[in-house]
Amino acid sequence: MSSTVQPPVQPGYTPVPPQPPLPPRRRSFAGPLVLIIVGVVCLLGTMGFLSISRMWHIFANYWPALLILWGIVKLVEHQQSQRDGVRSRGIGAGGVFLVIMIMVFGLIAHQIDHANWSGIRDNFNIDDEDFKNIFGDNYSFSDHLEQDFPAGASLKVINTRGAVSVHASDDNKITIVVRKRLGADSQEAADKYNNQTKPTITTIGGLVTVDAKTEAAGDHSVETDLDISVPGKVPVTINSRRGDVNIATRSGNIDISTQHSDTSVEDITGNVKVSQEKGSVKVEQVTGDVHVEGRVSEITVTDVKGGVQLEGEFQESVKLERIAKSVTFKSSRTDLEFSRIDGSLDLDSDDLHADEITGPLRLTTRSKNIRLERVSGDVRLQDDNGTVEVIMRTLGNVQIDNRNGDIQLAVPDKAGFRLDARTRDGEIQSEFEELKVNNSEHEAKATGSVGNGASHIVLNNEHDGIQIRKASDLPPKPPEPPAPGKAGKTLPAPKGKVEPTEN
């Protein structure tokens, strides 16, 4: 007979009772909840309550809400597991993969939703018909609105997408020709969106408002062009987001606010104000003042009898011609101000060239090559990393400070002035014998008086030279090219010295 031998029990030993098995961890419902939400949104789309574009817009802008919801659910599950005394479940490999996919597709959708597709289409010369099979068909509609315009009232036009053209009418009525383009999946849907986006004319007090209603169809793409005829003396205000603006032949003030446009304003008896973010601005033949602000690629202002004020970032492509009163230009890189210009000014990112400017002229800029011809009056100029050439027609007080670029100053040989010039690491050259020039190894100076010494010239330069020349020794201004269709005749260059003349 066998027996089991029990191990001896040591004194003071207490056996450990067996631990009950841990309860199983609950399955997380964060993933199923996210799938339910996505499924509900997709169901609303297939049932017609949400368009595909709307679903895309919602996901592109609100996808982080899915991650926030997931985190809240996991936090609630963790707290519940602690109360039950069980281990909480982690995200797991599948959950990590789903989170990464939501983030990747969310960021991609956000970038696509906020991309400038119209700009891309314009840059690559892509027509709307090229997108027909992807985004549905394009439908065109037209309309005509007409009514009496109240005497003494002003006009306000609201059009978030589409061109606006305003010109003078032959009567006391406002007439609007509407041309509309929209995208839809069917003719029935297009008719529905067209009815929702009918332009309206409302009159409140002395203000007549034309609203294109392009946003009345929600996220559906609607582009409406408005061709408006209104009495010529009516002041006009235009609020636009995207679309060209053209205004011509008016005797009231013009106020334009737009985001992306090629704006053209011509033949205006009154003041013109333009606030714009992208595109180009062209203003011609204005009797009042012109004020342009914003960020545009190119601006042209010509034949203005008032003053011109330009403020913003114009990618520094600015052209001015024949401005009768003061001109002010302010950007992050250039600060320019002068009294008038009878010739032209051309400013871009690297160069500034102007002709026939009347001072006092004040210019502060950097990294530009500057050439100012036939300047009258006082000049105060400061530049870095560029050459400076100033040709005076009528001498005033002149101060030019430059660094890393030559200074060339041409003065009428009969003008009287006092000179104080200094340069470091450069030489000074002068065509006036009355001036005393001292060129040393590291610094050069020039001082002295010419004639009556009425004007004071101060030239300071670092790391380049200074030249003081006689304006009469400069070559004459080249002749203007002949007008198209007319034969031009080249005259022989005059012999001897060329005296500065006024045009």
C-alpha cells in the first residue's frame, strides 16, 4: 500500500490562496462608433440629403472631430475599467492603423478642398468642359432685369463669383443682363439651383443694391456675370470675391472691394478706391484721387488729375504715367513719395525707372537698381545693394545714401550747389573743376561749391564709387517709337552739348 508523502510544513508559513482569474477585458466600441457615424453620413449622401461635394467639404474640415470622439470614448472606457477592476483595452494595431488613415486622408482632403482650382484651371488653360465628366454637366442660363433708378441714389453690387461690368445708360433706368453658369447632375437640378440664385434688386433709402445671390444654392458651383447699365452720375460700390470688374465712363465715386480679379476702371469723374487681394488693377483717366490697397500682381495707373496712393504688396510691378498731384507708394520693401510725375514710372522687384518727376522726392528701398531721369526739386534717397543714378533737370537739395552700389548724380552745369560727398572702399569722380576731390586708400571725400551754392548736395556711399557729372554731357533721351500704322522718321543726333529741355 503506497502513500503520498507531504512536504514538511515549515513553522510560520502561511499558504497563499489561489487567485481567481481576471475578468475578460471588454471590447472597445470606439471603432464601431466611428464607422456608424461615417455610415450615417454616407447614407445621407446616397439618399440625396447631402451632395457629394457637401460630404467632401464636411470631412475635409471636420475630420479631427472623429479623433476627438475616439479619444473621449477611450477615456470613458478606461475610467469604467478602473471602476470594475479590470484592465482597459489599448488602441491596438488596427486602431492605430485607422487613426493614421483618418489623419492622412483628412489632411489630403483639407488641402484639396482649399486649393485654388480656378487659378490652376486658368494657369493651365483648362476649360470647364474638361471637368464635365468628373463634376457633372455645366448649364448656362440668362436673365434680364430692368427698373427705374431713383434720383440721387447710389448703387451697390454684391457678386461673390462672376464678372461685374458697369457702364453708363442712356436713360434713368438700371438694366442688368445676367449670364449664369452652374454645375449639376441633371437639368432638373440645374433648374432648381437657377431658381435659387436669381439676382435681386432692392432699394432702401438712397441705396440700390444688386445681389447676384451666387451662394443661395449652398456648395453648388454658381458663376454669374452681371452687365449693368446705370445713369452715369451714380456712385458705384462693388463687393466681389472672384471675377473680373470693369467700370467705364462715370461721373461718380467708385469703390471696389474684391479678392481675386482683373480690375479695370476708365474715364471716371470722381475718386476711385480699390481694395484687392489677387489679380491686376488698371486705372485710367480719372479726375479725382486714386487709392489702391491690397496684394495684387500688377498695377497700372495713368492720366490722373488728382493724387495717387498705393499701399500694400503689389509684387512691386507698378506702372504710373502722368499723375498731376502727389504720389505715395508704401510696401514692406519700398517707401516712395513725390509731388507729381509728367512722364512715367516703372517699378518691379529689381528695378525702379522714372522720368520727369517733380519733388520733393523721398525714396527708401533696398536691393534695387534705381534710375531717375529729369528730376526737379529736392531729392532724399536711400538704397542698399543696387546702383543709383539720378539725372537732375532742376536742382534742389539732394541727399543720397547707398551701400554696395555706385552713385551717379548728373547736375545741370549752370546750377549752383555745395557738395559734401564721402565713400568708403570706393573712388569719387567729378566733372566740376571747382570741387576738391581726395581719394585715399580706404576712403574718398569731395567738397566745394559751384556757382552761387544755392543747393546742398550730400552723397554717402559704402563699398562703391561716386560720380558727379554734368547733365548737359549726357546723351539725349531716345525718341518715342512711332505710333502703329505711322511711318517714323529718324532725325540725326544734334552736335555739341545737349541742353536739358522740358516736355
